[in-house]
Amino acid sequence: MAIPFPPLLYSEKPPIPAPLAPLAAAAPPPAVVAPPPIPAPLAPLAAAAPPPAVVAPPPIPAPLAPLAAAAPPPAVVAPPPIPAPLAPLAAAAPPPAVVAPPPAVVETVAAPSQDDLKRIAAHRAVELVQSGMVLGLGTGSTAAHALNRIGELIRRGTLRDVVGIPTSKKTEAHATAVGIPLSDLHAHPVVDLSIDGADEVDPLLNLVKGRGGSLLREKMIEGASRRFVVIVDETKMVPRLGGSGLAVPVEVIPFCWSHTLGRLRSLFDGKPGFDARLRRATTAGDGGKDEPFVTDNGNYIVDLYFENGIHGDLDLISDKILRITGVVEHGMFLGMASSVVIAGKDGVRMEDKREVR
């Protein structure tokens, strides 16, 4: 008959007597003996053996749970102090290297170019075009974007039965190339909508146009329009006409052009910084010989320059210019714009004509 053994009682390790405590503190820690190597024949079996099971601690009995919850957390043992002989070496040791996180990648968006702004303004104006309209087609780099957009919408079938009236031979060729059907004021004396750029726009939406030399045809077609929408980037906004310091063009007939130029100079005689010059083909960017620039109508252009813009009553100045024999038309478009679409770095806005100019 087997006699059961009583359970072994494990008592805590007896304390070290006080006289022996210094010796025990100075004693080296017990050596950690590495396990013997696995014999080579048994290595495959050892590698295939499953890892030892991790045995979870037994749950705390319910009666003891309050005691376990009230038990203090285990003490955090501070690392032993560095012995005095090693302190200089420890102080001289470099601090651990701090690895900086990689720099954040910041994507920069390029600011729109001036040509981008022109295209944005042109596309905004083309949103006003409807099928069946008669359109005045402007001339210049900004109006070219409108032509491209209208042609694209016609090819898609979004716009139908649209007809355009070009303001220059250059625009006529461009419109034909992008598929815009063309006509003229003889067949369509009233234009539904004209879209064109401008060289300058003042706060009252008066314009300077014609630095490309198409001012006469532009004024005829846009003057026959129910609505005239101007498309510009923000650099074309000026406090007064002529304020950019660039030309205010006047179209004159070639006959005795120098006489007409002299009459124009005398009109602004005494104005500080005023000048008037015949436009040359070379200065107009047409290359070739230093000959007068010739418009689509076979006329010349006299460019007027104002140091600080045109001061005075613009209607009165307009009448005085047009009363000079030999003058065909000038590039001031006064009170003609219905709206101006202005594209800038902060977006696109539309300004409408005021009732009082």
C-alpha cells in the first residue's frame, strides 16, 4: 500500500547574516551555464520539434482577487551605481546616437504662368457660349485660347449651329483650323456674343486694344454685339488707360501719315512724357525690313505713349483724335465691355459694366 507523502513546503530563502552581508555583496554572480550543444544526429529532430508550450499562469481565485488588486506593484530596481574608478570613462563615453526621422516630403505646386491664366479666363468666358449663337471672335494670344475651346466643343458636339465672325485675318485662319464655321457682318449684322482680350482695363472697364493691329475690325464687330466679354489676366488691370506705359494705337491711312502723326502730337502737346511714333514692322515682331507695320485694312499704326496714363475726359479725348483727318480709328474702347473675366493667382472673377462710366 502506497503511503502518500505530505506536500513539500517551500520556505523563503533565509536572510544572510549581517556579518556576512559585505562578503555576499562582493561575491560575483553565479555563472550562467549554457546548455550543452545538441548532438549532430539529433539536430534535425530538435529543429522539427515544436516550441515549448507557454503555460499561462493560473487564474487568481475569487476570494483572493481583492488582495491581489491591493498588492503594491513590483519594485523597480535602479541600475547599480558606476564604480568610482570607471566614472571618468563613463563620463567620456559619447551619448547614444539619436537617429533623426526622415524629412517630410513637401509637394510644391508651381504657380500658374501668365499663359495659364489667359487660358483659364478664356475657358470661363466660353462657358457663356450657347448653341445657335453668332460669335465675335477676337484676336490675340488670350482670344486664341477661346478659339481652341470653342472648336473643341464643336467637335465634341456640345455646341451646334454656331457661327463666328473673325476680327482679323489671323483669327480667320485659326478659326478655320479648329473647325469654327465663319461668316461676316453682312450676313449677321447683330452679334450675340463677342469674346476678346484687351491690352489694358481700367476700373470702369474701359479698354485699350489693338496692340496687335486689329483695332478697327475688333471695334466694328464688338460694337455690333449684344454682349462683349473681355478676357484678361490680372497684369492687364491699370488705374487709368495708358497707365502701363505701353502703346495706345491709332490707325491712320498711309497717305501723308507723317502729317497725321504731327497732328496727333500737337493734340497732346505739353503733356509730360508723351510721345507718338509710327509703328514699324520690326518693332511689331513681323521681322523683315524696317518698314511701316500694315494692318489687315492696308493702313498704318501710330502708337501713342503716356508716361502716367491718359488724364482728362476720355470721351472728349476720343472725339478730338477722331476729328483729325487721316485718322481711321483709335484703340480706346470706351464703355463697350459688358463684362471682364480676370484670372489671377487667387482665382477667376468676373466684373460687370457699371451703369455710370
